[in-house]
Amino acid sequence: MRPIFALSLAAVLILPLPAAAQPTPWAHPGEEAIDPYAVDDANAGAAPMAEDAVFEALGGVQGVSRIIDDLVDRSVRDPRLEEIFKPTDLARLRRTLKEQVCFILGGPCAYSGRDMAAAHKDLGITTAEFNALVENLQGAMDDAGVPFRAQNRLLARLAPMKGDVVER
Amino acid sequence: MLTGGVSSVEGAGGGGLAPWAMITGYGSQGQVGANAHATVVDLPDYQFRSGGIALGVQDRLELSYARQTFDTGPTGARLGLGEGFTFRQDVLGAKLRVFGDAVYDQDRWTPQVAIGAQWKSNNQPGVIAAIGGRDHEGVDYYVAATKILLDQSVLLNGTVRATRANQGGLLGFGGDRNDDYSLQFEGSAGVLLTKRLLVGAEYRTKPDNLGFAREDDWFDLFAAYAVNKNLSITAAYADLGDIATFEDQRGLYLSIQAGF
């Protein structure tokens, strides 16, 4: 237990609020209510890159935003992934994914999502589904004109998350 | 694509000349992946062909079978074997992934490691005995370590093989000069240029057990291209050195592989 625990406890006392009517550190307006948790950049699951070459290759904050929107769009209509994405709060998913990738690429973003294990708990995600998402991300980066080597540098940061994401 | 490698000439998943630690069918949607391959190496004085199948189970176990054909063509007459004389060898392979994940473990240096064995049986015991070979059957054992450095788009493999095989077993096992197992090294290095294209080089050291002819190391420069998820084509310039007294066997290696 870290000192953050006290913060979580305080958050619990403030609840219940109407479903994220006001922005909180863990949820924004328009997103479904979520149990409070300690917000920490470390939840992103990878340290930020020291230089911004890959961040620039993806097109900065706006480029990352477009690529993630495309990734989510592709995944929602992907028959391999629809079971996972259908019940998902897509507004929250888009926001936290954008924050996460921007943060990992060393961009001017903080990550406010949960850690990878907590975010994927009980989703029963398989290796094939993890790989399908990676393919969709590659497709979105291809369409955005991101060079292959820059894509791989981002994927190198994301690949080790498989252990926390895949459950079976 | 291609991160699982292609089919080696002995049937195991890997590069063209060396088995890698990856289990074939890796990345497939199901728990079991399979593939088939056909390979031709056209050399100045011989033609080598290989065809086979491999089955990967749960990214853990790989079973493979390859039939190799070493066609001496017109050279057979000059070797005193008769024109078109052909050696055939069946290779049954088993490979077990021990630990590590070459693709996903990008946060640590440890490679994916597998152990394997290849049971080889050659159909020409008489010729093999005549050239000083001791057996027409043999078993190779190997340890393979493979790492993909995604940050650099680079793939590295090192395999150590314990073997008595002469020219991979095509000229039998053990010989008049040496009949013991020896440890040989097989290295592969490649660069992923695109999602579909891997280019690189391989080097494979070999024993030199037979007195009648010197045996050289093998070397190749390859390009593997994934047409789609189920089909890949590998082209290489292969230098197999001297084979059965015929020098400088260098030529084009072509392989096609289909996965299911």
C-alpha cells in the first residue's frame, strides 16, 4: 500500500456523484462512472521516451489523437474484437489511449487511466485479440504515413504490456 | 508477419539454414498452426530440394517433417554414382520452447529459447559407407535463442547444434576422420524493412568428418517476403562451399511457404 491509498479513501468518501457529471482525476464528463483509483503516470505501463522523434513521426498530439481514433474505429468494426469493444466506454477508451501513447512517446501529456492489469481485468483477452489490436494500430499508423521503424519503436514500448493484458 | 520466421531446409521454423526458437504457426488465431514448404537450391553441380510440413501447438511445441533430395544430376556420373544419382533424407523434428518471448519481451534482453532434436534417415547406406561415413541415420540436438529488437527492427538468432552429420546428413553421419558429436554454431541476423520484408544473412558452421572431401561452412544472404499472412516467399544467395569434392557450390535458394 502506498500513501496514495489515503487519496483513494478520500475519493470514496466523496462518492457517490452522478455519473461523472464533473471532471474528476479518473473520469471526464461524457464518460461512464468508474470506481475511483489513484491517478499516476506510472499506470501507463512504460516510461516516456527521452527524445521526441517517434512522437513527431506520429504527428504530435493531433497525429496521435487521429491515429487512436482510427485504431478504435477499426477495432469496433473488427469481427475479431467486437465482443471486447462493444461493451466498452469508448469515450473513455479514446481519451485514455491518447493520453497513454502521447505520454509514452514523451509528448506533453499525463496519463490518467488505470494500469494495464486493472484496465483489462476480467475481459478474458486472448493473445490473438492482443495481436489483432496491434494489427489495427499498425494499419492506422500506415494510413497516417508513420514510417515502419518509428512504428516499431512505439510497438516495442507496448509489447511488454501483453503480460498484463492477456488472460488466456 | 515474418516474426515467426520461415521454414528451414530441415523443416523446423527458422531461417533458411538454421532453426530459430520460434514455434511455427505463431500468431495464428487458433491454438494450433501449421505450414508447408517447398525449397530448391540450384547449385553449379547439384540440385538440393526440400519439402515438408510443420505443426505448432500452443506456441510451445513444434513437430516437423521434411524430405530432402540431393540430386547429383550429371555430376553423379563423374562421382562414379551414375547420372542423376539422388540421395534422399527424411528429417523428423521436435522443438520445445523453454522460456522467453522473442516478440513481446521488449523490456528485457532475454531471448526466446528453445531446445530441439532432428532425427535424420538417409536412403543411401551403401554409398555413405563407401565414402567413409559411419551411419546413414543420426540425431542432431540443438538449442536456439532468438531475439527481436523491435526498437531497432532487428532480428537475431544463435543456435548451437550437437551433430555428427556430414553435409547435414546427406552424406551420412560420422566419418573416417571423426566419428564423435561436435558442437556447431548457426547464426542469423536480419532487418525488418517493412511489415512484409525481412532481409539478412545466415552462417552455419559444419563438422568435417570425411577424409575424401573437405566440408565447408554454409552462408547465405536472404530476403523473406510475406505475400500475406498465409504465404511467404524466400529468395537467397546461398554459398554451400565444397560438396563431395566439387568446389564452390553457390547458387540461388528459393522457398515458398504456406501457413494455415
